[in-house]
Amino acid sequence: MSAILDAAIRVLDREGADAMTTSRVAEVAGVSVGTLYQYFGNRDAILHALQDREFERATTMMMRVLLEAGGVAEPRVARSVIEELLKLYRAAPALHRVLAVEGLRVTDSERVQAFDLRIVTVIRSFLMLGGAALKPRNLDAAAFVVYQSVRASMLAYLLEQPAGVDDATLVDELSALVSAYLIGT
Amino acid sequence: MSAILDAAIRVLDREGADAMTTSRVAEVAGVSVGTLYQYFGNRDAILHALQDREFERATTMMMRVLLEAGGVAEPRVARSVIEELLKLYRAAPALHRVLAVEGLRVTDSERVQAFDLRIVTVIRSFLMLGGAALKPRNLDAAAFVVYQSVRASMLAYLLEQPAGVDDATLVDELSALVSAYLIGT
Amino acid sequence: MSAILDAAIRVLDREGADAMTTSRVAEVAGVSVGTLYQYFGNRDAILHALQDREFERATTMMMRVLLEAGGVAEPRVARSVIEELLKLYRAAPALHRVLAVEGLRVTDSERVQAFDLRIVTVIRSFLMLGGAALKPRNLDAAAFVVYQSVRASMLAYLLEQPAGVDDATLVDELSALVSAYLIGT
Amino acid sequence: MSAILDAAIRVLDREGADAMTTSRVAEVAGVSVGTLYQYFGNRDAILHALQDREFERATTMMMRVLLEAGGVAEPRVARSVIEELLKLYRAAPALHRVLAVEGLRVTDSERVQAFDLRIVTVIRSFLMLGGAALKPRNLDAAAFVVYQSVRASMLAYLLEQPAGVDDATLVDELSALVSAYLIGT
DNA sequence: AATGAATGAGAATTCATTCAT
DNA sequence: AATGAATGAATTCTCATTCAT
């Protein structure tokens, strides 16, 4: 039930990851723990569902931006993706924090499931489509490095609110970073 | 006592973050919990101490590399720092994972203490010294973005061991990323 | 509804006593929990119904065997009853295990209801009918001891499958035990 | 700690098996749950410890009785063992009930550990020592059947307090049962 | 200073039972 | 009569922290 997922995000963002206990989520969702367990077999299932939702949102967004750009890799496209991603992250920073943290905790068997790896695969295929405009690069590594860079910077920006950096600056610099690296501009 | 810190790292890297309980650390260190609490008032104090030690190592390393390079910002310098950083991370990936994770959990009052922010400050001053060779940039943002990018990529690389990326590739791509962004090469 | 009782036995024997939850029984029976509660006011009511069914089967079987033997107490009769009982137990060992366990849990007020006590009463009346052929005994105690002995041995045999004992051996030894005790042969 | 084991028995006998929760045992023992878990890694460990203690008591008792009898198998010996066993059972009927119940729940891997099987082995070796006086029997089956019979009758007697049976009668009949079966008297 | 037994709040999870539809 | 989502008390187990020795 999406009420439970929404409650989980709310708890995550307002009270922190430690507060995301099954009881607290149930309480905030306005249901009993029992009900929560009817929908999610265990605590992790909630995070998995959240991950799937976010993964879909991010993927959809990237596809939309790329389609609007006509499939051409340009600084403009990178900037659009980064802007949209910032919106996605801002909607639930703590969720993305948890997703990132859990991604790094992933065990071999679950590896393919991790948010990280799924997104990197999507980015990799975008880079392949970008074609001639891009500098020649090891696609695996480039997709990996670009994703980690953007994700980490955005996340740390939202959670730490470092002095001297605001939304516009962050988008500018991340766009510059990615464009310089991938396109050479 | 550094025996306790070493034990903490050992537990962290061999048994995972969840296993780093105060009792387990004490056990591995060969002391009693009571003794551990004599040196570290609470669990977090251990992490703080670990953070300080890592911070010092990283800072020292960067200074050394920069001095050896004669204070000039060049791709070669970026690559050296990245290579050295990889060594530091590889020595205790799980420690750096925890440091990263905890850094993002930081509350306002402790903000200045976080590993992240301290390192960004150091990097910022390096960028200032780099002088004319560098593209003009918002220093705060540039230091921030560069640090987060390198740190996240390195950490994810060590913990996730993504397919298609090895040490050399990672160093190459991170160097390219940073150089293209800061120097334009 | 006997579909529910059959489901309960199936669950009991295939999945164990712990798995016999009301939901699981309902599921296996192909009805909803709600429906189950329409027929059985609470979980225990299912066990009571099961007990009644088993009690009737055992009683009927014993009567049939005794009638076929012409009402005379002989080793041959004891053996027949034991053989038939083994069949009954083998059809649903876990059920009989639960019945035995629950019988021992019985509270004062429900005492008369317990499978144990009901069966012992039936056996007692068989012994009375046996007449002159039997050694003189305290009938209450004899019925009690004989029943407990046969039941426990059979149950443990089916559930533990002890080394060195098979169907034939068990029937032989139990027959010898009972005959020696009651008839002196 | 034996205070915990004693508390477990007290709870078992006064409040029933269901009441034997870790918290309740800790409470009755006058310690915290945490302390309980320091001594017993999990709930079952308590039962295992109890089992070991009872096993040792029963074994010691049987050896003592047999030694006193000079190693000869006679009705008198059987009666003594039965009398002593009744004392042991009476001291904690609910404990023996649980031990019996758990014995039947035993899985393959733990089989050898079960109270039942351990005791049967001991009895088997007593029967071997009994020598010429005994009727020829399949030792495995005889030990098994005798143990189950005595145990079940005694337990049901203590827990159900069946009408028409008292201590003396029970001992008489069980002695008669065992003697008739094993010795032919 | 060192010890480590004791603490107990708190977390995840289960399941008999109810009741509105 | 049937349904099955919702309930929530109860249970097991963990671990940071304390304190008497």
C-alpha cells in the first residue's frame, strides 16, 4: 500500500533512518503493524519497494529528457538531467541517502538488485546512444563514475547544505563536470 | 588506545558495520568493555577518533603530493592524489564507508567535525594554491564536487566491485574527470 | 466442515504443529479465515473436532476387533488391536502427537473431554468384558497403563523412527508386553 | 546459572509451558532478560540445559539402584527404578512433559540429543547387563517400549491424576507390566 | 585502571481473532 | 454464509552502557 511507502518516506525524511522502525512507519501510515506486515513481509521489503519506485522515476525522467533532446548528447542534456535529478532527490533526500547506503551494503547475491547498479546500467545505455559527440571512454567506468559523482554530490549537498553552494551553483558545477568529462566542453 | 581503534577497523572491515559492537571491538582488542569505555566515553567516540586519524592521513598525503609537485596544479598532480587516495581507501574500505555514511548523518552542531567538511576545506585551499592553471570556478562548489565525486566513486568501486572497472581504469577515469573539470585537459 | 478438518490434518502432518495456524488451515482448505471461524469458534475447536473424529474411529475399530474375536480376551486380540491402532496412527502421526500433547495440557474443567481419558474408559470396559481369562488387576490402573504404554510407544516409534525397530518388531513387542501383563502369556 | 534453570522449572510447573517465556523466566529468576541471554543464547538453550540435568539425574539414579541390587535383573529392581523415577517426575512434572513433547519434535540432526533417545540407550545397556534372567528380546525394541511405557504412564498419571489410580497402584502396575514383559513374572 | 556481569529499552515479527462488506 | 484486511498483544533477541569489585 502506497500509504505505507509514503509514511516510510515521511519518517525517513523527518526523523531519520534510525526512526524508520516498522512500528513507527505503521503508526505514521495510520495502520497497525500487522497490516504493514500484510503488505510487506519484512522491514527490508519496504526499502525494496521504495527503491523500485525511485528507480522507475529516475529512469522515466532520464528517458523523457533524452527524447526531448532528440537523442543527442550535449551539455544541455546533461544539465537537464541534473536539474531533474535534483528535484527527485530534494523530494526525499533521506530516502536517497538510505538507498545509497544500502547499495554499498549489498551482498553478491543481491547485487543486481541494488539501486546503484540498476541506474548505472541505464546510464551506460544512454552513453552508448550519445554516439559520436562523446569522447571515447570505457563505457562501464564512465557510466559508473558519472553516476557516483552526481549522486554523491547531490546527496551531500542536500544533507549537509555546505556553505557557499546553492542549487544553481551545484547544477552549474555538476553540469560542467559531466560535460567536460564526457563531451570535452 | 590505538589497540582499540585498530580492533575497530579490523572488525569493520572483516565483519561489517553491524558487527562493530562495543563488546566485539573490546574482545578483538583484547580488553574488556569496561576498559574500552575508559578510553572512549561512548560508541561514537570510537568513530570520531577513527575519523580524526583518517583525516590526518589524508591531509598529510595531499600535502606531501602537492609539495612534491612544487605546488603547481596539473593533471599529473590530480592523478597522484587519486592514486594515493585509493591506497588509503583500500586499506580500510569499510571504515571509509562508515565515515561517509556517518558524515551524512551529521547534525548541525557537529557539522564542522564531519570528515567530509574538513576534507573539503583542505581541498579548497589546495585549489586556491593551484592558481592560474585552473579554470575559474566557484571554489567552494568545485572543492565540494570534486571531493564527493572522487570519494563516492572510489568507495563504490571498492565495495561493489562493479563489472568492467579495475584499479587502472578507475584511476584513469577519475583523473580525466577531475582534470577536465578543473584544468580543461 | 470436514474440508477444514482434513486441511488441518494435512497441515499438521506435512508442515508440523507450528504451521497449523488458522490462516494456513483455511488456506489449505480453500476457504477464508472468516469462514473457518464460522464453523469453529476458535482454534481449539478444530482440535476438539479432530479429537472426536479420531476417538470415534479408534472406538469403532476396537469394538469391531473384539466382536470378531467373540468377546474373548486373548493374545490374538491384543495383537489385532495393536495392529489396527498402528494403521490409525500412521495415517496421521502428527495429529496424534498433538492430541497426546494437548491431552496432557488439559485443565480440570475439560478433563472429561480429553482423548486420553475417553479412550481409557473404553479400554476399561473391554477389560471388564474380557472376564476370567485376564489376570486379576485394578481395572482403572490397568486400562490406564496399557493405553499409555501402547500409545506412547507407537507415537514415538512413528515420530522418532528409532534405530533397530520396525513395524513388525514393534507390534510383536507391544503385543508381548500387553499379553504378558494382562493375560500372563 | 542454576537460578535461571530453577526459575524455568518453577514457571513450567506452576504456570505451564506457554508461560515459559524468556521474560517470565528472567523475572522469576530475579534477573533481567539480558542476563538470561548471557547464560543461555536462546530460549531452547534453557530447555537443553534442563534436559541435560534431568538426564544425568535419571542415569545416576538407575546406576545406583542397579549397583545396590548387585547387577541382577529382578522384579525388585524394576520396582525400585520405577519408584525412584516417580520421585524424579513428581519433582517437576511439567518439565518432563515438555521434555517428552520436545523429544517428539526432534529433527534428524538433533535426534541424538533428545532426552528420549539418550535414556533408551542407557536402559538398553541395563538390559544387556541383566543377562540370563531376562526373556530373550530384541534389545532395541524392548528398551524402547519399556521406556515409553513407563514414562508415558507416569507423566499422564502426574498430569491428569486419573480416577482410581494412586501412587502405590501405579508403581504396582508398572512393576507388574515391566516384570511380566522382561522377566516373565 | 581494568573487569565483565547485569541491565532494560527497543526492535522485528507472528498469529488468533474480529467485523464491515 | 463467505470474505480477508486489519488489529495489536505478545514474544524473542540485541546491544550500548553502567558500576561494584
